[in-house]
Amino acid sequence: MANRLPVDRIEMPDGSTAWRRSPGGLVTALAPVMQGHHGAWIGWTGSADEKLDPFDDNGMHLVPVMLSAEDVQLYYEGFSNATLWPLYHDVIVAPEFHREWWESYVAVNRRFAEAAADAADDNADVWVHDYQLQLVPAMLRRLRPDVRIGFFLHIPFPPTELFAQMPWRRQILDGLMGADLVGFQRPGAASNFARLARNRMGLRTRGDRIHLPDDRIVRAKAFPISIDVNELEHIARQPETTARAAEMRQEVGNPTHILLGVDRLDYTKGIRQRLRAFGELLDEKRISVDNAVFIQVATPSRERVEQYRVLRDEIELLVGRINGEHGRIGTPAINYLHTSYSRTEMAALFRAADVAVVTPLRDGMNLVAKEYVSTRYDDTGALVLSEFAGAADEFRQAFLVNPHDINGMKDTIVDAMNTDERQLGRRMKAMRKHLAAHDVNVWAQNFLKALHDED
Ligand code: ADP
Ligand code: G6P
């Protein structure tokens, strides 16, 4: 179960409704896993006040949980995305703490726990996903002591000093301790959690095991998530995709280098820092619009949360300024697209890009980096990657950057553009080899196996 179902219900211009794939990395990773298993996906449809019966879509059985307009405002936009999201991402913007939001978070988590308790067979495995549902494990255990409960956090788990700001820190730790296994993206996150168990809850820990007073053991471990590697590579290899990628290159004026950014429009992604770096390279004439064009695709996200509105305005102002100074008629320096694309269009964009620029200030994993690598079947292309993304643990051959260091980022982008093909090929090959051996199905198998490990 996750806050969101893998599909969103959307209104069409003619007033009818349709289903569309939901945004974000959680859905990208889990949809192929769930298509290969039987079992239900419990979650919200993305619209307020919608009560729907369970239904099947794309080989998955989906069980909707209703959120009222008030739940959306307080639990989803409020506590999940204006308290937890910034707190867990290194306080890039200030988290807000409101008691009303917390109360709604508790109530909605209870609703999800009840939905899981209703849907699960005897002794079933229930896998709870992400920061929106951290109280569910303990609530569900009380309702259904027979089920095995796994929890996976897709985003970072913060250092203990930051977590300590949370007024309801004890309740959140108690909620997570209801699971048999708590999975994180990086080993450091698992040790932050174990440290809190020791220092704030007085629990004994040994290796990845946390000992509870009732003799139960909770394990906390890293399971770096991945993608369905073959899916996007398969699309990338289609002749239509190659043709579309060539067409895109023509459309942006056939430059020597296309640089690409693909993100939800989120302040954690470092979009502003990367565009500033690009703009300064143009200012300093280290590159020009004839040899380098930036395509930035930014999917709209959480648009009613204040910090996301502020970000959108800032990015649009910056793009306008850079294009005004450096663009030519028909050739803007930055092609900025505030839209969501199909998988085919996405694969073509990745194929068209000579340099993927993935520079989050903090990111649990970052699947865009993995998607780019999966489409480079001919070992071409360069990946510029932030050290602060989980993916940097695995892609040591990427051009690693600190996105806070604009000068360093400028030098690395230029370096990525100027590195010769053979060297790029060696780096890409190594990354592709790693990715091929660490597919999302391997991730799911490892997690589920650990959930059943008794030793
Ligand atoms: P997050 O989970 O924070 O959104 P990830 O990089 O892990 O970040 O995952 C983002 C997912 O959303 C990827 O599968 C990516 O392809 C997809 N995505 C991002 N931007 C767009 C877009 N404009 N159109 C379609 N899909 C997008
Ligand atoms: C990230 C989070 C997911 C979330 C997704 C999209 O991937 O880890 O839990 O679903 O972003 O965000 P949204 O708020 O639109 O669900």
C-alpha cells in the first residue's frame, strides 16, 4: 500500500474521466513489481471526495482509499508535503509544524491501516510504502497480529538532529516499529533510524536488528531501489524512438550538445542551481547556444503547496532571463517544458540527450539517473550526478557534483561535454553493467526475502 495508486483519475476536456499513470519514482518502481505478483495495491486516486470500488487496471488489483478535500489539505499537502518532505530532505525549505495537520495524518493513517486489515488474507505480507504512511505499521499490527509487515521509505531518513525537531517524533518511531522490516535507500538512513531507536527509545540494537521490550525484533536495512531496466531500454531501441530523438535534435537547432533535466518540479531537485550553472557558462562564453542547448522537463507537482508555487515562479523567471539574454529567434538557450510526457517521448528525450544533468540537493535514490543509463544501450552519453542522490552510491563512474558548488558544477558540465567518446563509453558501460544486475525485481525479491528471514 502507498498513498497513491499507480493511476490518477483525471478530468478530460469533454467532462468525462480517464486514468493516467501517477507521477513520481515510487510508481515507476513499484508498478512493474506489482504486475508480476498477485495482490492488491491500496491507495488514493489523486482526487478528493471520490469513493470508488476496487477495480483492475493493467494487470493490477487496485483498492481505492477515499480522501476528503480537508484530508488532502491537511494530511497530504500539509503534514506529508509541508512537514515531512522538507524535514526529511535536509530542511532545504523550513518544515511547518501544525497540530491540525498532525491530527489529520493520524486519522488518515488509521483509515489506510483499516483498509489493509480488511484486504489482507490470513498471514499475508503487507508492504507499506513511504513517508505518508509511517503510522500504519503499528496500527495494522494491532488490528491484524497475524500479518507480516514490511515498510519501505522511498525518501531519505534524516540525521537524528533534524528528526529531533519533529514534535511527534516518538509517535512516528512507534509507528515504524510496528513493522517486521523497515527498508531504506541508503545504509546511512538505516543507521540514523537505529541510532534513534537507541537514544530516543532506549532500545538495544545489534547489527541491523532492533530488540523491542516484548521480545519482537525489527530489522532496519538498506535496499537501494531500482527500475524495470528492460522496459525503457526496449522502448529506446525501437526505430520510432530513434527517429523521434533525431527529430527532437533538429527541433532544438541541431546543437553539438543537448543537455537534459527531467524532474518533478520540486525544490529538492536542484533545478535552479543547474540552470544557473548553465546560464553562467553562457555568460562567460565557455559555451554558446550553437553548441549547447538545455532541455528542462519539469512535471507539475503539489501545486497547491506554497513552496512549490514559489519555486515555479523562480524557475520561470530564471529561464526567461537566460533565454532573453542568450537565445535567438527559434533557438532558446533553455527549452523549458512544464508538462508530463509518455514513456515513449521520455525514452526519445533520453536518447537525444548527450548529457543528463541530475543535480538534486537531496534525493532518496533518483530514478531519472537510472532511466537515462538504461536507454544508453550503445554506451554513449554522459551522466552528471549529484553526490546527494542515493544513485551516487551505485554510479561511481558518473560525473559527480556538489550542486551547492555552482563553479564546481560548471567545470564538471564542461568536462562531461568535452570528454572523448572512448572514455565516456567505458564509464557508461560500467554503469549499465551495475544497473543490469540490480533491477527493481531483484530489489523486491531481496526485500521480501529479508521480510521472511528468521535468523
Ligand atoms: P521522484 O520520485 O522524487 O519524483 P525520481 O527521479 O526517483 O524522483 O522519479 C521520477 C519519475 O517520474 C521517473 O520515472 C521519471 O521518468 C518520471 N518523470 C519525471 N518527470 C516526468 C515528466 N515530465 N513526464 C513524465 N514522467 C516524468
Ligand atoms: C516521490 C515520493 C512518492 C510520491 C511521488 C509523487 O516519489 O517518494 O511517495 O508519490 O514523489 O509525489 P505526489 O505527491 O504527487 O504523490
